[in-house]
Amino acid sequence: MPAALTQIYAEFIAGTRPTGVPEAALAVARLGFTDCAGVILAGRNEDVVQRLAGVVRAQGATPASRLVLGAERASMVQAALVGATASHALDYDDFAFSNHPSAVLVPVILAAADANGADGARMAAAYVIGYEVWADLFLREPGLYYERGWHPTAVLGPIGAAAAACVVLGLDTKATRNALALAASDAGGVFENFGTMAKPWHGGRTAAAGLNAAVLAAAGLEASATALEGGRGLLRALSPSGKVDLDTAPMLGTTWRSAALRLNIKKYPTVGSSQRVIDAVLALRNAHAIEPARIRDVAAHISNRHQATMPFVNPKDAHQAKFSLQFAVASALVHGAVGFSELTDAAVQSAVIQALMPKIRSVTTDDYEPGWRDAAPFDVVHVTLDDGNVVSSPQLRRPKGHADLPLSIEELRAKFMGCAAHGSAGTVDAGRLFEAMQRIDQLAGPRDIPVILSGDAM
């Protein structure tokens, strides 16, 4: 008989107090809030965010919650919508268990706390609880959601977002169960929309769906008590091959997946599956001075699952380039960098990049590393030159920024400040925001989070 997942999750969410969250999990929350605040600043002037914010303004709403960490306000659901779109706009946000937890959870928590009040301890606990429920859901599925065209963050993220929102709003077990069930009916997001503005909007609508579900449940809307695990529930409906584990009871509050899995922080604003191969290419480039014109062939050895998230062999613009092995490798070889400057339409369409990408091919394996279920045992890149000589990268198991090879505090701050500069934020204010996010669980409330003004938009 299936475990009563919807009810068990609700009891965990409503019953966990901030004081019951272990320090190792709180450390993950601090990192998630910090990195996410940075990428929100980086993404807030992106075209997709500006267009979405324009729609929000046109609709009008009670100004309850801050938009993208600035002074302008909107309703809390709209603020979560725009904030999570901004955090996902550049695909620079962290990832864990093949999902993007912080990009969704942090905007939801900030918006709900702005509108309803919550101290930092509750905000940090909301993050951890949202992560725990979301991870437990995802790890029940042995298959690959992408095989059925589902974007995992978009179809399971509403449940994690609802869980976090329920903590901030202080909902009881019954209302929380209804919120999870309502969120299950608002799940959706297809892989076909990768490489377009819709992909970051997946993050936005995921956050808004979860928060809205909590608001509706607080108002008394009811839903199925078995919406997640039922015979026609979310997990069965999504499962690529019908092998989802519905029998194992969750170990929530006993085993803390956030403390075990932690977060992978990106060094490059591209899909998570490209991070390791970029590091491999940069190591190769540092060891061998290679003229792009001399390259005859590049073989990048990666996993089938990582290849599945990089479908654009010949990307036409920056949106597609974020999900292209060919661009990631070409940019690393040509520029020695894959950053904001390289991820522009002009850079993607440059003659040298366009000439090199057709020479780059993936060699895939269905062998996976036990500690990283979607990754090959290692990534390695072999470059064949015009004289027949072959130079190779190291066999790379972990990119810098992975949970097992974390960024130093100095490196994390450097990424944050680079994001702030990209988003036209002042250095002093950005520095204050970084410090506030580093101690999110100690803040008295949202007023302790600095308002970050922008030089132009927002």
C-alpha cells in the first residue's frame, strides 16, 4: 500500500520548528539565500524579467512584497513570480538533486516574509523544509523526467515552494496538506521550452504556483488528501516508466537530505550538466596553448543524461547557448571563459565560435557515478589538432563549486559581486546584502535585508 505521502509531508512541514533544524542544514540555507540573491540581481534587468514585470505592473496589485530586492512592490505571489524568473533568467542559479531549489524557494520565502512577517530563523527553516520535501519527492523516481519531456524543477518545484510558503505563513497540518495537493494540480513545464524565455519563466511560475497554493489553502480551499501518491496522483502521472517508489515511508526529520546533498554552486551561467566539462576544457587550455584554427576535432566524453540537457548542437543565440555542449566547449577553448561577456547573441554568433562548434561532438556513456546519479564517472575532453596530435584534459569528477568541492567564501563573494555589477547594483549595497544573506537565520526580519536600487530598470 502506498505511503500516505501528502499527509506525512504535511505533518513534517507543520510540525517542524526552526529550533529543530540541524546546523548542517542551516548552512545550506545560508548558501542558498546568498547565491540566489546574487543571481536575482544579475538577472533582474534581463528582457524576460522586464517583460514579466511590465505585465505585473499593468495588472496592478496590493504592494506587499519587494520586486527583485528593489524598492518597488507587488503582491507577494507576483513578487515570487518575478523574483524566481530573475533568479533563473541566466541559468546561473545553484542546483541539487537535478533541480534548482534556491531559485524557487528563496523568492517564495522572501515574498511571503515581506507580506506577512517572519524572522530569519523561520525563513531559513522554510528553505530547509522546502528542500527536504522536494528532494524526497524527486528521489522516488528512478527514471529521467526529461524522457517524457518534463522539466523536473517545474513539475515538482511547486510542491517544494508550497512547503516553504506554509512554514512562513504558519499553516496547520490540514491547510498544509491542502496546499501541497493544490500545488500538485499546478505542476507543469516542458523541456521543449529550454533555450527560450519560457525556461526561466518555469522558475517563476513554479514559485508563484506554490505560494498561491498556500494562500488558497489558508483561505480554506480543499483538495485531495492523496494528490501526490494516489492512483491518479502527481507522481504516477509524471513517472516515465511507472516505477516511482510510492511505498517507502519518508525519513523526514531523521535523515536531512539538505545536509547530505547540499548545493552545487555554478561558476558559469550555463546548464548544470556543462559545469564539469567547462572546467575540464579550461584545464586543458591552461596546459596547452591551442589555436582554434588548428583544431580538427573535439570529443567531449559525458553522460547520456547530461547530454539530454544540452540539445542545441548549433545554438543560434544566448538562450540556446546555455544548453549547448558545443558552445560551452568552444567558448572555453576560444576565450578561456564562459561568462556574461561570452553569453551574448553577438558572441554566440561570432565567426570563430560558429566555425569551431561543428567540430565538437559528444561521446556519451550510460555509466553513472554513484555519488552523482546523472553524471558519468568522469568527464574528459580530447582535442585532435591539424597535425594529428591529440591533447587531453584531466579526467574530471567534480567541477569547482560542486558540493564536494565548494567555492571558498572569497570565491562566493566574487561571484556575488560580479552578479551585482551585472545587475547595476552599487558595490556598498551589494556588500551589505551579501553579509545579510550569510546570516539569514539570525535576522530579525525582512527589514534587515537591504533594498538594492538599480541604475536603470526596476
